[in-house]
Amino acid sequence: MPVTVGILVLLEAKPEKVDDLAAFLEQGRALAMAEPQTVDWYAFRVDETTYGIFDTFEADAGRQAHLGGEIARALMAAAPELLAKDPDIRPVEIVAVK
């Protein structure tokens, strides 16, 4: 599947919620697997309190469906409890893929 667009999300956990955010992201995998338009979905750790999500889509319609889907709703609901600040959500355009 050729991908053309993606989303990069950076998440800053509250120091006492680092493990909870990691567990939340691990659970997000099952939701991503159920999204037919999400080509790739990655959850990753940058440093002790910073995590991220990167996902790709063939077209903007898939990206918009994802932004309005279960993962986004779950993240926004959990954000006040888990995050030190609002999620940094950035739409991206894919330039090259291996």
C-alpha cells in the first residue's frame, strides 16, 4: 500500500503516570489493528516522560477517519489524567518510504 500522509503525536506523561501512559499505548495497538485505513501504527518512547505515536495512511480520508476514531477519542479522554500537557498532534506528508 502506498502511503501519502501520516500523523505524528508527541505525548508528555505526568511523571507519576509514565507507566500508565505506556500501558495505554500498548492497548492502543488493538484499536489500530481494527482500523482498515491505518497502514502503519507505531507507539514509541523518546525519553523518560515523552512518548509518541506515528501512523500512516494511503490518503487523507484515512487520516481523518483515524482522527475521528476510537484511538483519538480514548486519548482525549485519558489526556487530563495521564498527560502533563495537551498532546502535540501534527499531520505530516510522507516524502519517501522504504
